[in-house]
Amino acid sequence: MKKLKCHCGSIEANINVTENLEKILRCNCSLCKRKGAVMSMVKNENFKITKGEDKLKIYQFHTKVAKHYFCSVCGIYT
């Protein structure tokens, strides 16, 4: 299990993985390209927000397909 948190610690989560994340991806949407963001995916059952779900905000643009979550306190993109 790996523990995750945003910069200010308002949001914390756990991901259940046995080893390192298998596949790291780079999104080509305009937001992720500007941020230089990389990501990986885990199954829903392997992800649990343990603190601060009420601090998590969402931003969607254009087609509104992608959901960009971020901390409403420190602004870190999750």
C-alpha cells in the first residue's frame, strides 16, 4: 500500500499496489500538457480517499470528458 497526500496535507489517500506502478502515462490534453502532468491508473477498489474528500474539487473543460481533481486549499492537481 502506498500513502498519498497533497502538498498541504488536506487530502490523503491510499492506493493498494503490490509493487511500483506498472504504467506511467502522459496525457495530451491542453491542461496536462501545460502542467507537464504524468499519471498512472489503479482500479477503483484499490483507491481510497482517507482524509479531506470535502476539499477535493473538480475542473472540467471543453467536452467535459476528463475530470481534473485538485485540492481546494493548496491547488495541487491529483
